[in-house]
Amino acid sequence: MRVLQLGPYPPPHGGVQSNLVAIRTFLRQHDIPCAVINITSNRKPDADEVYYPKGAPQLLLLLRRLKYDIVHLHLGGNLTARLLHLSLACTLQPRKKSVMTFHSGGYPSSPQAAATTANSYAGFVLRRFDGLIAVNPEIQYFFHKLGVTPQRTRLIYPHSFPREESPDSDLPEPLRSFFTQHNPVLLSVGLLEPEYDLPLQIESIAHVRKKFPQAGLVMIGSGSLESDLRNRIAAQPCAEHILLTGDVPHAATMKAIATAQLMLRTTLYDGDAVSVREAIHLGTPVIATDNGMRPAGLRLIEKSNLTALLQAIEAELATPRSTRNQSPIGDESNLQAVLDFYRELLQNSPNPR
């Protein structure tokens, strides 16, 4: 078996990127070759079977030229015409099995999804895949609504925490100094995009410092709002107590999550965030906007509610935590489920290889 994955390749380390890398690492540990085609505008030299095509013609050429039995496409966000065209191209490769994971947890509740029917172009394209992976039950139901048979869908949560991602290294600068100078440290990890309601976090820190004078806020990630957020932070009276780091290596992010007193996940639109799962795994308390699909153990608040956020922060920081309950390290059951799905598809192929 040879596998080709298409999707966003880190950096940055978002949920989709982390799942793609985890699958690739797991396959290679089992001596299964796995190449990657990056489908974002991020450009780097091709290396170690990770390819960075400069446009659609180069991408399609790689789809035809590379050797593989399974092509696995990873998509997030909305099902745009561009992504659907790419999906169709993956399903048209001769003598290959096509799989797609749809990572956009909140998409099924969107107006666009509600208006999408089995007779739509999206329905036609999705039914062409040999296998579809949903990261939550709502996405799986969305597949079935579009006419995809249950036999060709799988519900596989994308969260895995292999041992090499354990937070056992030191924090890099400027994170190390910031954590040394602040206590408690509130942490946000994610893309710097409008749907994550990051101005609410920036506004909150001045209020938090009235009761916790040494408090600081770290925001890890990159995105289209980076310049705007830096300007917004600079205008705050406590700007030196807010650190916007940009992207940092994933191991350092895990260390920051493990070290922080509290993680914030304030959103206007969100799915089942991998950073939240990582915080749970590491025993770090999480305050998150209630989106109807959060895992157990979080403190949930209403959307865009500063008062609720401040009350939750104060209550969480006042809760004694002598020890943190970490989940077991090394759970790879979801990755094994992906590999089992691959094998099932190849076994059922009229031309097995």
C-alpha cells in the first residue's frame, strides 16, 4: 500500500495539519509510504516526499505522476467550488481509491450546508469518493443527507497524542520569559481569523489584571488578522502583558499548553478544536464558547459575552488544582481506524494491489 495525502501541511499547526501529520507519521512507522501534496499558498522546497505545487496544473500533474493506491484529501472550512473541483480530480484518478476527511466541525449547522442537497454539485462530488471520514456525528449526518451510503462513511475523531508530542522540552523565547514574568498565564492557540473572536480575549486581560495583577495573555497562531490584532494590542494600556507569538513549533505549543494556567477558546464559529483536545489531554483547564459539540470537562460560556468570560476566568482561577488529570499518552486508536479503512477499501477493490 502507498498513500498520498492532500491538505495543508504545517506550519502553521492547525487541527487539519496536525491530523494529516499524525496519519503520515503513523503510516511510516508501519512501513507504509506516505507522500503529501500541500494545497495551501505556503511555499517551501519539495523535500521528504512533501510537495508544494505552485498552482493547479502542477498539482494535477503530481496527482498523475506520483505512485499511490490511496489518495486522501483533507478539507476544512466551506465546500467552495475550488475545493469541490479538487475533490472531483481526486476521484477521477484511474485505479486509485479516494478518501476525504471533512474537518469543518461547525459546517453542518451553517446556512450553506442547510441549502446543499443531494442534487447539488457538492452532493455529486462527495458521492464519488470511495470513502468519507467525518470528525463528528453532524458531519456524518451531512454526508448521508447528500446521498452517501453509510457503508462508505466512517466517524473517526481526528485527535491523537503520540509520545513524541509530549511536552518535555523547554519553552523558546520570548515564551520562556513571558511565562516567568506572569502568573497566571492565559493561553489562546489557533488561527488569527475573525471566527475566533480574539478581540474579546484582548479586551478581557485588563479586567483580569485588576484581580490578578501578574496575569498575562499569550496568543499563539497566525492568520489574516495578525496586523490588526497587533495594532489592537498596542493600543491597550496593558499591551506589554499580551504576547502575540505568531506560529511556534508544535512541541513548544504543547509545552505552553501544559504550562499555562488556563486556555481560552472564544469563537463565533467553531468545530471540535484540536487545541482544546490537547489541553484536556495535558490537564489544562479550558474556557470555551458553547458551540453544542464541546467535549466534557470544559467551562462553557455564551458567544461574545465579556462578562461571562470574566466570570468564568475568575471562577476557574479560584479553583484549587494541586494536580492535573492528564489523559493517557500514546492513544493512536483513531489513526489505526484510518489505516483499517484504507485496507478495507483496497480489499474491496476489483483490482487489489
